[in-house]
Amino acid sequence: MAAPDVYPTARGPLPRLAEPFAKRARERRHARFLALLAPAPGMRIVDIGCGSPGLIGLAPELDVTGVDLVEHPGYPGPFVAADAAAGLPFADGEFDLAYCNSVIEHVPPARRAAFAAELRRVARGWYVQTPARSFPIEPHSLLPGAHWLPAPLRRRYWRLGAGGDWQEVALLGRGELQALFGPAERERFGPFTKSWISVRLP
């Protein structure tokens, strides 16, 4: 299975310029994920906010159950449509690992504690990644500084970017991610912190 594009639905020239860099960053992140967690073939993984195809598109050999707010009829594995912040239909510790890549920033801040608690409940370990608020390029619109603007200005500016329809995204700093999931390490892009990653081994 070929790795999917990072910006499959984005518009304009910005995604074409960013795609090679984003793909390389994602490949490095995935290699680091495999090195950190060394997931064995029998390990049960839940991919929360999987999209399509999510982790299973990068590692089809793993036992991955996808979870997302909306149905993905073509998802190539077990799938559950559910809102993690409202509760997941899994037992405590049912999975060895919860994988959550570029999702928590889409969860409204008031619901993040519930989202994180549910992720921690269903899995004995986790890998959570989120774009860093300090990085100068907003990763959904690909616009410089868009995430630092007040919402009314950001909404107007967003139309100039690659993101298409407006998304209510609130990027996290290291402290917020650590409060939810424990110690976080940097993923760098040159001198900048591109994202934060919190890992707990199962």
C-alpha cells in the first residue's frame, strides 16, 4: 500500500511545495515511532482520529483499529465511528497502544481533558503527536503566523491558504500536551520545533 499524500484535499500551489517536505517529515516520524515503541505483530493498537487510512496506511502489517468521528467506508481494517471525548466503546486497557497523530489540536480545548482521559483509559501506552504552536507556519492552512492571530482575523486570513474550508484549530504548547499525556519531546525542522510528541511505553 503506497503512503497517502499529506495534503490530499488542499488547494493551490502551497501544498505542492510543502508535500515533499511533509512526506519526508512524516516518514521520519513514523520511523521514530517504530524505533521508540517497536510494535510487535501481536500488539493491539487503536488509532484515534485515524482519518483514512491513518496509521494502517503506513504500517499495514500492524493490528490497528481505527476510530474517527465520521465513517470511513474504505478503511482497510476494523473501524469504529465514535467521539473519544464522549467515550469509546472499549474496555479499560483493551489496547496495548493508542496512536493519535495531529488530532488533539482539533479537539475543542474544553473537551481535551476528557479526550485524553479516554485515550489513557483504553490503552496501556500511547503515542500522541501534535503540531507545535511555536512553529511559524500554521500546518493546516500553510500560512505564516495564522495560528497566532485572533479568531476573527484568522478566519479571514485562512481563505488565502491551502486549507480550504475554515477549521477551528487551536495548536498546543508543550506544557498543555504534557499536562494531558506526560513528558513531551521535540520534533525539529531546522532550528524550529515543528511538533511535540508524548510517548508512554505499554
